[in-house]
Amino acid sequence: MAANNRSIRQSGFPNISRFAHYSVALVFLVMVAASWRRWTTPIVDTGREMDLPRRLLEGELLYRDVHYIYAPLSPYINALLYSVFGLHHDVLIFTGLAGAALIALLCYRIAGRLLAAPLASVAVLLILVMCVFRLYGNLIAPYSYAALHGAVCALASLLCALRYAGRGRWVDLLGAGALVGLAGITKLEFALPAAAAVIAATFALHHKDVRTFALRLGSAGLIGAAIGLPLYGWWFFKLGWRTLIVDCHLLLTHLPPSLVYYNSWRSGADHPWRSLAAMFGSAAVWVLIAAVILLCCVIRNRTKPLVPNVRNATLAIIAAMAVIFAAAIGAGGWDGSPMRAIPFALLAVIVREVWKIRRKTPDDPRSAALLVIAVFSLTMLVRVVMRVPSSGPYGGFILPTAYIFGFYLLVAELPRIIERLTQDKTNLATARTLATGAVLLLILIAGGNTLVRFRTKFVGEVATPRGHFLVERPHDPAYIEAIDFLQKHSAPGDAIAVLPEGSDLAFLTGRRMPLRHQILLPGLMSEADELRAIEQLASLPVRYVFITNRPTREFGAAVWGRDYYQRLDAAIRSDYRVVKVCGRNRDPEIEIGDREYFIKILERK
């Protein structure tokens, strides 16, 4: 690994290693300051993250009293933080800041297994811009703190696995196994890539000794099982398998059609041929980038006698890839992002490194590190393998190592290929400088654009005893008016219902959301759950019901009350009347899906 880092430094890249740590920290702090209190996206998932820990703190039991589809640890961690620091949204925000900083630090250490410090810092800057500080889907106020905690555990497990692959120490292996167990009790799907990284690291060291391989891997597995199985065993003993597996889908089984639809769309399996076309179009983007860098190298350094042949071939490749790219765009459903093709590259590198490890010394650190990172990244992308996003609410958690891998391909693999192709050593440094410069330009443009949009779009100030932040223009003024109405027309502790989601309105104003389902997405409520919700609304009684303009098209049914849960909607229409419509359009007949954001307030007749 040290030799690999030296080769990168000797290729003409400036030696700024001592500034690498500080540059990442400085950019992180600048982006925090520029986007301060602009991270919270109201209504969608936010209410669950704010209000669920409060309900647990007040004695309700997860899964039984409050419906939840993730592993159990994170809500209780946040409940503990509430008990120590008070019921305030800032408690979660500072948790998110700490988690985001940890992810950046872990990614820096992981990138350092492949790249020298300056290049590793550039890779982390890319992750900060594309994953951590996103206008929608940032990691500071994430859609799920379970995903944030799970991502931290998974990345920490990957780093331990990389350390084990390089040193072979028991402490690293057992640490990786323990972190797999922690990932499994925060968000179960993040345990899979962490476990895959441990398997890959153990294979890299012990593939020639089956007994040692089984012993080491079994030891790591026992540590992980010792952390995860007792907790899950307690929950199964307490509530039974039907509540956890059938009702809450804890093991991603017995999924309702809406979640099957969502996962199919997320993975790209809903339109497989269109998804494959986009993947090949994305591969064309990578070839285009490589061809342009190659062309710049041969023109700048005038490599002879290969210049005319290489230049002409490169121009032909550019033209062909442009045609493929245009065809893929024309197929629809693709934004042109090169990340769609990253599973192809990951799979190719895994095959190559396995072949190299089996035929070379098993302790080759570069092959082992590449294999472990590639296996982790590909497993992390399994759920979106045919439709890998560039960012977004879910992408920020699963993409960091994919970005490290993609950057490594550009600044390490591609320059070596160009050097061999042109038989000119000067092209190695030129290609690396061009690739790094292009990525830095991308970081500057994307980061600057994101920060400008943070400052210009998030303008509505929400100030309550339990939270202070700014909301974006579409939610202003509806969200602020709804909070103001609650504070004027109800008392702390009053029960309200917010449908189909938005229990952050209850948390921020000190009101209670008593329904078992805080998020009424299609398919999550059974017929019995729907009848129970109707009874709760009548028996408590709940004076106010809030209807938010939250279409749920991604689940195959767009409008609450029309496309799903019609019985609950009919009961509300029978017992409640509209008293206020918050937002710019105050028409009482406005429906979910309208372009203008609204929150409709209904009062019991």
C-alpha cells in the first residue's frame, strides 16, 4: 500500500498530504455553516424520526404500540438522547452532524487504503457534496436515523475488514464482526455489505487454508450473532413472530404490494430493459470521459509514433459512445448519471482481484483492499443494482464507497491504462492531473450550486419550543400556518391526527399523535388496523385531523383516501368538517397531488 501511495505522489501530483485532513474538515465546516438549520424536510418521514423516540420515552412499546419496519436500536438511542438532553429537534440534528462527520472520517480512512492523502481528501470532498450535503436527502436530518446509524456501523466494519486484510490481526477481525452485529440491530440491510466485506477480507488472507478461513470467519460471525441474536430473540419472545415478521415486515418478508412496487421501482426491475439501456448508456459516459482524457494526453504530450492512430481511434470511440449515450437517454427514465454503470465496474474488479489473489501472494494489500471495497460496494448497491442513484434520500447512505471506487478508477486505473496504451510514461501524470481536475471542478460546481439553493430555497422560519429550522418555499406558508393554528386552538398534550404523514406537527407543538401508524403509506395498515384507527379517532376523541399534501406515487397509489384507506377517509368525512386550509391555495376542495402545497385542517363536528 505504501508503494502504491508513493507511485501516486511520484506521478506529478503535488505533495499536499499535510493539508489533506484540514481541507476536508474546513469544507465540512463551511458547508455546515452555509446550510445551517436548512436540513429538515417537513412531513415526509421527518415526523416519525422526531416523534417516535418521544413515544418510546413515554412508555409505548416499539412494534406493538407504534408500527415500525426497521431494526429496533436507533429509536431507543434517540429516546435515550431525548431523556438526557430534552425533547428538542436539535438533539437529532446534532446526532446527524456527528454521524455525518463520522461517515466523512471513515470514508477518508477507507479511501486512504487505495489513494494517497491528497487524492483521498478529494474523494471525501466528492462524498460531502454528493452524499452528505444534499438539498433533498442530506445525512444531517436523514429520512431515517436507523439508516444513518447502520451506515456508520457498516463503514466502520469495512474499515476493520480492510485493516484485517492488511495486517491479519484478530482484533480487527473481531471488531469487524461486532460492527456487523451492530449494523444488524440498527438497519438490517446494512449488515449484509458489512458481512460481505468481512468474508472478502478473510478470503484474501486465507483462501489457501480452508480450515483457517472457516475458523476466522466463524469467530467473526459468532461475535456478530452474540450482539444481534439476543436482542431479536427478546423481541420475538415479547411480541411473537406475527407482529414482527408479518405486520412490521422486519425481515423484508410478507411485503404488501405497495412495498413490492416501491422496491421494484427502486431496483429498476419494474422496467428491466429500460434500466439495462440506462446502465449501458452510463457505461458510455465512462468511456467518453476516458476517451477525452486520452485524447488530451496524446495531444498535449504528442506521443509518437502512436499519436495519429490513437487520436483517430479515440475520436471514433467518442462518436460511438455519444450515439449510445443519446440512445440511452432517448429510452427514458435516466438523468445521464455515470453512476448507473458502477455495478459493471465493481463486478469486473471483483473478478480480476479474485483471479490475482489466487495466483499471487495472498497478502497483496492493493488487491485485497480493492477486493474488499468492491465487494462491500456492490453488496451495498444490491437493492438498487439496476437503477443506482447519484444521490437522494437513500443514495447518501449507500453510495460513499461507490464514489471512492469510481474516483479510484479515474485517477489510478485509467492513467495506468493510458500509459500502457500510448507507451509514454509522461501520460500517467497528465491523465491523473486531468481526472483529478475534472472531479475538483465537479465538486466546486455541484457544491456551490447546492449551497446557493440551500440559501435561496429554504426561507420560511419555523420557531417552536421543540425545534427551530427553515423550510423550503413550497412548504411555506402552509407548514408554519398549521403549527400556528395548533398553538392557538389546542393545548399541549392534546391528541391530533396527521394523515397520511406528518407527526412532526405534533412533536414540535407538544401535541400527541396517538395512532399506531405514524405513516399511513399504502399497504402498511391492515383492515383491522384501519378499523382500530377509526375507533381511536372517535373514542379519544381527536378534535383535529390534518391532511397533508403528500402524494405517494412511488408506492403505486398516489392519493390517501381515494386510492387507499377509503374507509378511514369516509369516517373522517362523516365526523369532521374543514375549518382551515393552510397554504397559498385555500380552496376547501383542494386534493392531494395539487401543485400548491397545502395542509387541510378538519375539526370534529
